[in-house]
Amino acid sequence: MTSALSLRRQPLKGIYITLRLLALIPLIPAWTISSVFLRPRASWTIAECIVIRLIRWIMPLNAQCGLSPQSTDKTREVPQKELKETSFVWLEPIPDSLVVGIAADDRVKPVRIPGYIWPKNADLKTDGLVGLFIHGGGYMMGNGSESFEETNVARAIYQKTKIKRILSLDYRLSGEACHPAQLLDALAAYSHLVNTVRIHPTKIVVFGACAGGHLVLLLLRYLFEEKVLPMPAAAILFSPWVDMVIDQEIESEPTAERPNTSVDLLATSFAANLQFLGHSPLSLLSTPYFSANRAPHNAYKGYPPVFVSVGDAEMFRRECEQLVALMRTDGVDVELDVQEDAVHDFLGFTIVPSKKARENVMARVQSWVDAL
């Protein structure tokens, strides 16, 4: 782990990134040839196979080198003229009364953070359902604005379901502030809807992808345990990151493995977990807050309805199935959707294969939301 963390300092950081990128010169032709004869999934095209391998090759640089691609300046108010589909809004720091339990840390404080409202110039106050969207990116990359590709998830929900008002959260990444900053920011967004806009929690649907799905689960667990605010009406999880312990197990035990590790676009990296935790104890990873699929019996009794979407070819599939099984045992109204040959976060990142999967899952989400 020490060697991994040393890659975040120059000159090793620059040398490593350069060598990693130069290695693509022989790798891309090799991937092209191998994809003609040995495709991970028969339905994938050669180009799709190469794109997935390319992402899997580059993605570990974020955790290994401490990069935060597509992060934003959280202190800057984005002018409306720079936005086409959304409106900018400041989300004020939450009061001390909401900061208890694992959210209370003298070293990490609530701050004012950006948010974006779908559609542009709309009032969040409405008679219908309102969505709270939390983007993914392993807590290391991305933002909540319309410019980040994963915001396709919010765009799809807005266009395909009856949720016609959405607040997209631009939370602090782990390179900007470690836990519990992300939870504090999610609380700020939820509190903005409940306490500032005065939307009843029974009208709020919280949804997220990848690490955003993890943060949705973290927020739900916090609201359920601490009861500082009522639970939302429902939650939608797209390719959620639900198990942080397994990354530690893989790091320490060579025989530990995840399915689809050689197929999916994700690459495991325990360094990402360490950056997220910061000064918090490693033991937190094994709690239901951070590894939702390892929660004890009755941990989900009383939860709102949950929709879980995962790709058949993604690394998180087994963990998502474990989470759904736990929720069903505890009596939660939970629906699992597994799309054939789809990789991680297939709804958010349209550069990967799975156009049919995107259409299929949104049809199911639309029907599910209609029934709320």
C-alpha cells in the first residue's frame, strides 16, 4: 500500500502515468486482434471490447495517483449562461442538530456545496415526485453538473419517468475531503429538499449510480439509524458499490475474487477506499454503513421501496444480489433488474456497450416509479 500511495508524489507520479499511457501503443493493436477471436461477450463489437479494456487500463490511475478528473471548484457559482439543461443552486451547510453518530467529526465540517436543478429555471416545489441524484465515480472523480457523462442517469430519469424535478448533488470528492464529508453533503441536499423547499419526504426519490449508489445507501442507513430526518419515499440504485470490505480482502488474500473482474470495465483498488476513509478507522468498512450487503438480519426492516439495477457482466453483480436478498428477507419491497451482457454503470456511460440494456432498464424503472 505504501508503494501505491507513493505514486501520488512527483516525480514518480508523472513517470508512472507516462509509462502507463505509453503502454497503450502496443496494447491497443493486441486488444484489437484478440477481440476478433476472443470477445468476453459474443454480443459485444470489437470496438466495444477495446473501449472497455481501455477504460479498465486507465481507471486505476485515479486511485493510484490521487487524480480527480472532472472535479469542480465547489466554491464557484456557475453562471446560468453556462448551463443548458439545469439551474445552479447553493446548498447550505446542515445545522449541528443533524450531525450525529458517524457524521460527527471535528476534522470534517459541513460546508456550502453546489447543486443543479433539472430542468432549467424550474421550481423544485411541485405536487409530483422530486428526485435527488447522487453521481458516481468511486468518490474520486466526476461532478453533479450536466457536463459529467454520468449525469445521463439523471437525464434518463427526468425524460423517461414521472419524476420531473431533480436536484443533482455536487458533493466533495475524497481527494477534496474524506469521510464524513460526502455524507454531510448528501444530508445537505436532502435537508434542502425537506427543510428549505419544504417537500414532504414521501414525495422524494433518492437515486444514484456506482459510488453515488453507495452514498444513497449510506444516507438511508444514517436516516434510518439516527432519525434526524424522515426516510424518503423510495430509492433507485444503478450499479451500486455496496461492498467496501471485499476490496480489502482482495488486497490481503490472493484467492479472494469477484466475478467478471476480467470482463467489466472496473478495476479493483483498495487505495480508493483508503482515500475515502482518510483518518477514519479501517473497521468502518465492515459496518452496514459502508458494506450494505453484509448487514445483519433485520437491518433493513422498515426501509422504503428500493429498485436495484446491475449489469450481468459487471463486477458488482454478486454483491448487489446479496444486498437484494437481505432486503427481501427483511420485508423490503425491492426489485432487482439484471441486464444481460451489460457492464458497470451502463446507464451513465454511453460510450460502453448496452444500448438495448439502457432502454430495457429505463422501461422497468418507468413502470416501477409509476407504481409508487
